[in-house]
Amino acid sequence: MAMQTRQRPPKKLLPTKFTEKQASFIMERSLARLATASKGQPHVIPIIYEFDGSYLYFSGWNLPQTLMYRQIENNEKVALVVDEEPGFPTQWDARGVEVRGIAEIMHCHNSAYVRITPMKNVSWGL
């Protein structure tokens, strides 16, 4: 008698929660720096994002042809920083949020976009 093995459905990732200050900070901005990596070589690029309170989304012109897209296809782990440049006279009052998460390539109406599920976040100066 052959044994049958059950395949488990893929685990749905639940995003980490943001504090009210972190969520407000992220929602008030739209520019971030996204880090991807493949074969040990990191790549950082500025992106314009949208935030719905749980997930971060971004797209871009010719997204599937970018190095970032290819790296996400091979390694879904990403890091993203939303920060604010400190101004004068207090240069040490930097504020920001770092998000580490899982990037998923999605498609809608023949266009690709990326959804980031935050798994961990750290903030400073908020």
C-alpha cells in the first residue's frame, strides 16, 4: 500500500504591527530606500511606495527588467528604510523606521508591483 502525503497549504504571512507613531510617520512620506540581495551582493535603490497601514507597495517603470525585481525573484527577504534628514541646528534629531520583510511580486492588469509584508520593524527618534 502506497502512503500518501498531504501537502500543507502555504502559510499566510501576517504582517507585524506598527505603533501609531510609526504608522503615521510612514504614511506621511512616500520615499524610501529598499535593499535587496542576491548571491551575497546587496543592492539599495530609492522607491516611491504606498502604505495601507499593514503592507507596503511599490511599482515602477519596466519593473520586471530591473535588478531589484530579479533579486526579489531569487530572494524574497528585503529591508526598507523610511527616514527624515535632520535639519539645522539640531543635526542629531534623525527620525526613521526600518522594516524587514518578505517581498511578493504581484500582477494586476498586466502590470507588476511588489507587496512587502513587514516581519520586523525598528524606529528611532519618533
